[in-house]
Amino acid sequence: MTRAFLVVMDSVGIGGAPDADTFFNGDRPDTGANTLAHIAQACARGDAEEGRSGPLHLPHLDRLGLGAATRLASGAATPGLAADPSGLWGCAREHSRGKDTPSGHWELAGLPVPWDWHYFPDTIPAFPDNLVQAVAEAAGSDGILGNCHASGTVIIDRHGVEHMHTGKPICYTSADSVLQIAAHEETFGLDRLLALCKAVAPRLHEMKVGRVIARPFVGSPETGFTRTTNRKDFAITPPAPVLTNWAKDAGRRVHGVGKIGDIFSMQGIDDVVKGSDAELMTHLARLVATAEEGSLTFANFVEFDSLYGHRRDISGYARALEWFDREIGKILQSLRPGDLMVLTADHGNDPSWSGTDHTREQVPVLVVGRGAGQIVQVNFADIAASVAAHLGIPAQGPGRSFL
């Protein structure tokens, strides 16, 4: 038997989405957004020098075809990335009408989203009165704070003190189909926050809001507030089987790393590990060393997106990419003969772009363990079909294997 490892570099888009003009950050369309190329160009100009220096240095990912995939997707220059690829490489486009986590991951797992998501308007208030009342009742409070589009770090700085004094949960959204609820782990309680999000999630799912996200934080007015790693996503259950179900139904073990369990509501997943990206990389290395023959490991590394993309931190994003490149380079050496590893992304989040939301982009497809060469431009769902073909299990949905 063979094993498969599907690794999502959350938000590492490479530009070139043909429908980017229909997606917006504020009043600006996403046409021209290119997460990787714009980071590489900023590094080459000397505009990304905080905690790092010089051109973007990603030797392992570049050898796998990251720079080549970016040029294929968008024609954009990626200074510092110029090696001739030694792996199988290409780019993929999404067809679901979304540029967020559920849309991207469901389609990567073989299931394009079969409906239009509900999005909250960028107004104040953002939420309808009946939803505000339902959240307040579930929280046991006399109201909520926020009720707007916002950056998560900014809104806890704005309302953290009042939240601690009143017990009102901080509720906000974004251009994604999401309700985020932030609360202090100690004064409000982590378990209470998770119970609140679980209680209101069915109501949001009926509205076709993709996720309710618990956003716990700690700190004080004196020290400032910091989000913790105890985030939990309460996502709509996929309405049809996805890659994890296909593998599980074929009798294979399925391991989740990161927020994969939340995204797929644990459908077809045997076990999941969470933590910071550094901790998740340790878990991925362990699974490469120990995962069963015939198994599927599905991993998501979220901090590119959550810590640097949304915060428009180009230097931080570059540091994260260089760290990931070093660590994944070590792991690649431990793959067994017959193993497949696919490195890809779920959407973009160009830190040079306006606004603080995701950007509609194509994504890289970097394949280790199945030869070398260029893949013709593919769809997200083709990645699931290809992983299934490698594992020798039946696939469903519209995807076609490119192996």
C-alpha cells in the first residue's frame, strides 16, 4: 500500500484567478492580487526586513515548482524563486463562489460548494436583531459587543475591557461567510464560549453561514489582549462525501492536523491534533514517520492567514514562508518510497492588498512522489481525485486525477 499527505498552506495564493474581478476587498476588486508574488517582490525591494532580510528564500518549495506555478497562474515575477522544478507542479482554480476556508477545503476534498453562502453586510449593525437576541440569550447576557465587520485583533483591543466588565460576547464578521465570537478565557470562560458557539451554530448553518468561530483571548487592560490557540470552528457539515469519507469508507485511517477536523465536522476523520503551526509541523513529521500504510493525512497550516495575511504583515508572512520551507524540507527527506505528498492552498490573502480579507486567487499544486513535470491547469477537485487515485480508492464528484 501507499500513503498520502495533503498539506494546505492556508492562504498562499499565486494570483491569476480568472474571476477575481467579481470578488472585492471593500470597494476594490481582487483583480491583480497575488499573495506569493507580491511578498517576493517586497522582499526583493528591501520592504520586508522585520525579523528577516533580503530576497525571499524558499529553496525547497521552489525546487518543487512554487515559482514556476506562480508564473503559470499569473505570469508574475517572483524574485528569489527561479529554480527548475524537480517535482510535479501546476496551479489550480476554484469554482465555488467563495474565497474562504470551507469553500476552498471542501473543493480540495472533491466537493464544490453546492449553494451560495450567506454573507453579512458591511454595515453597523451587521447582524439582524433576531440573531443578536439569540446570541445574547445563549450567552446569558443582555446584549453583544461589536456587531460589525472587523479585524479580530483590533476588535478585542477595542472592546476587551468592556467585555470583561459586562460579560457581553464580542461578535464580528468579515467578507467571509462567518460569525466570529470572541471572549476572555478566564472572565467569560473557554468552556462557556465553546458552548455558546455550539448552541448558535445550527441557526447560522440554516442561514447558510459557513462557520461560527470561537475566538478566545487572554490578557488585561494593563498588558493588552492576545488570542490563544484554543480557537474552534463550528462549520456546516459537508452535504456529500468528501475525500476523508472516501478514504474512511475504503477502510483507511484518516489523520487530521490543524483545523481539518473542524472544517469537515470530523466527517471521515479518525483523529486530529491541534496547536500552533510549529506544533503542527512536529505532528506532521511524526505522522510521516509513523502513519499506517494506506493512510491519508490531511493538514492545514493556518498562521500564514491568521497571523500575517489578515494583518497585512508582509515581513511576518515572508518569515512564516521561510520557516515553513526549512521545516518541510526536513520532512520531505523522511517520506517513504511510494508516498505521495501534495502541497497546496485554499485561497489567497495578499498582505499588500487593500482591506483585511482573503483574495480570490489560484493556488499552487506541488506534488512529491509521482515524478516530475508540469501539470496542465487543474481544478481544486482534481486534487482530491488524484489523492484517491494514488491511494487506490474510489473517488466521487467532478474531479479527475492528474497523476
